[in-house]
Amino acid sequence: MATTPQLDLATSSEAELTFDGYAQPIEPATPTPLPDIIAALRTISILDGLTEEEYTWIATHGKERMGADGALVFREGAPTMHMVCILRGEVHVRRRHSGPLALFIGRAGQITGKLPFSRMKGYGGDGYTVGESWILDIHESLFPEMLAAIPSMGQRCVSVLLDRVREVTRMEQQAEKLSALGKLAGNLSHELNNPASAAQRSASSLYAQLRQYGDQKYQLGNLCLTEEQTNAYKEWVTRTRENMNDITAHRRAKADVLAETDREESLSRWLSAHNVPEPWNVASALAENYITVDQLEEFAAVSQPNIVSLAIATFASSLRAERMAETVVDATVRIFDLISAIKSYSYMDQALVQDVDIAQSIESTLSMFGSRLHDVVIERDFEPDMQPVSAYGSELTQVWTALIENALDAMALTGKPAVLKISVHRTGNMAYVEVWDNGPGIDPGIKSRIFEPFFTTKAVGSGLGLGLDVAQRIVARHSGFLTAESKPGTTCFQVRLPFDQAQAY
């Protein structure tokens, strides 16, 4: 029965080899007996069915390496020159700046590294051993001889390459989905925080304001006003509210903080002169609703001084309570709109393939970027009544998200007013979407690489470099095209999608 070789590096002068503080697997001081190596090779499933001579060829031409737990097998970016047979232990591959999450895990019984017919040039991450490891390397210079000695290795290696492509694609998609989910959660939490905070503040203040309003109404009733005085007060309130409603909506849309401050100061002086309690507090409520000194003078002319002070304070208190209730309503409506937008954005509870209104899909995506659009001028050029596109709705929102996010990131670098233009038109039997930005433009030297996976010009940790790659694959899945044009000061990404479902699938 074959024995399992033990890690024995103590007598090797290479045991001190390290990189960035990590030990590296090295040749054992005593070579492992050939039968033990062949027995370990038989545990590799992709080699099942080889003859004894073929196993012997691999065992005799391979170079053993052994390492303790945490040893650095290969470095990110280093050139690949070996096919690696993992005989014992595991190798976890991680990018240096992507945190502890492993991009790939190679386990005992697998083959990794560079394979015949592979175009792999360098390692995509650092490979670390987990547990004591034992690997066998076949140098690329031996590949022609290996394929001649073991004819079936060509087909076996191609099978490994296909599995690797599928796994890398799956990991890319998962990483992009996680990244998109994190950004979506951040944008949504930011958008929900504003109306939720406003509703909470107004609701908590409304309770105290209603109590104050009730006390003031009670005090006003204790004055035992005559019917004539009561009617005069009611008529003044009615006229004032009618006038207030006529001008408030228009003026709120064009709010002028300085003008409101001037109104508040003049009202406060008038209120102080007429002994209204807390004139600064009452003045702010009146100024916010565009009540003028002339209107107050109108009421004072037909009422007694002791009635004026309490009646105006009561009126101001009612205005504050109404504004607080209005804020709660507006905030909850905004929250409901955001929830509706996220359902539309994610196509929750809807079929996978459906007729997608491109303009509405883009609008839902823009709503997810609300916190980043405050200082951005958005120009929309949407063809009215354009027919929908048969597509995977949730995937198309990923495309719009990637394009809009890249545009916002690019425009943030210029320091000048940002302008984002989105156009949607029909061109023949295709929907034609353009996303323009006035950012610095794409460097001609890297334009040919912008759709490559993991290629990014963003700072380390700011992006995975998968957005445009995923967008291009989604568009291609819909039998469409994604292209880019750029020059200094302007960049445009163009998406073409067929309308006909039969053409898309």
C-alpha cells in the first residue's frame, strides 16, 4: 500500500525562500517514491483511464513542491509556466485588493495553472495553500512531448479549460450582482433616509403642536367672543387661506430664502408690537405660508387687542400642524414611490421574459441614483409611444445601471457642471439607446480594453471592472450591440436591441 509522503523541508536550503513574508512551497529534501506519486495522480479524476506508462510519464517529468499551511504558491500577475496537479491540500486564489473572499479554490484531485491550448499569460491572483500541500508541476516546454506521449491529454485539458471558463463566468456574474446589490442598497437607503427622517421629525413634533393648538383654542373660547367677533375671525381666516393657497404653490416652487427671512423679520416686529406670545415662533409659521403684515393689519382693524394676539397665535399654530401633517404625507408618498421604483427596477414578481418599456426602465434606473443626481442636468430625448422590447427586464436594468454609473463617475472628475443625456429612439427594427456624458472622455490608448473583464481605471477598491463586460454580454444575449464613441469632453455609449422576441432569443 502506498504511503502518504510527509512534509520534510528542514534539510533543504530552499526552506528559507519567502515572498512578502509568506513561505513558498519548495522541492522536498527527499524525493517522494515514484509509486506514491502515481498513487496520488490516480486520485485526479480528469486523469482517469490513463495507462500505467502514462501515469509514469507524468510522475517522472513533473517537479514536486511541498508547502506548509499558508504558503504562497504563485503571485498575482506572475507569468504562468506550469500545469499544476494538486495531490494534497487546497490552493485558494485571492486578489490582493478584493478582501478575503477566494476567487477560486483548487482542491486535491484537480489540475490547474496553465494547460495546453490555454492562452493564459499570468495568474489572476495570489495562490495560498490551506493545510499542508503537495503539488506536481509540468513545465509548459514539456507540453508537446506530453501530448505525444499521452494522446488523450489534449481532450482532457480542453475539458478542464471549458469547465474553467464556465466557473470564471459564473464567478464574474456573481461578483457583479453582489456589487450591484451593494450599490443599490446604498442608494436606496440614502433615498429612503430623507423621507423617513422627515416623517419621523414631523410626526414627533405634530403631537406637541396639536396639544398647543388645542390649548390655544381653549383659551380663545374662554374669551367668550360675540357672534360678530367670531364671524369676523372666521371670515379673516377664510380670506387669508384662499389667498395663501393661490400663491403658496407657485412661490414654494421658487423659494427665496432671503425674501422669506425679510418677511419673517417684519412679521416678528409687528407681532411683538401687538403682544403676540413667542413672536419669533409665530412669525416663522406665517412667513413660510406667505402671510403678510397687511393681512394682519386687516384683522387687527376689526378686532380687540386681546383677541388679536391669541387669535393670530392660534392661526399660526394650525398652520404649523397642517404643514407637519403635509410633510408626513409627502414623505410616506415618497417612500411608497421608492418602493414602487425598486419593484419596477428589479422586475419583482414579473416573468423573466416580458415586453419592456425602455424609457420606463431607464427612468426606474435613474430613480435608484437619486442621491447622485442633485447636481446633474439630465436631458431626456425619448421617442413617444415606442413599442416595447421583448427582453429580460431585470438584466436590462443592469445595463442602464452600468452605463449611467460610469457616466456619473466620469463627470465627477471634471469639476464642471455635469450633463447627462439619454436618448431612446427606434431605428428600423431595433431600439436605439444612447447615454451621453460630458466627462473627460476615454483615453484612446485604453478604448479597446474597456469591455475586458476586470479592466478598470477606477481607484483600487472602487470597482471590479466587470460593469461594461457584463453589460456587453447581456446586450449580446439579446442579439444586440453595445458600442462606445468618445472624444475629449464627451462620451457616448450606444445600445441596439431588436424588438422582435424571436430575433432576441
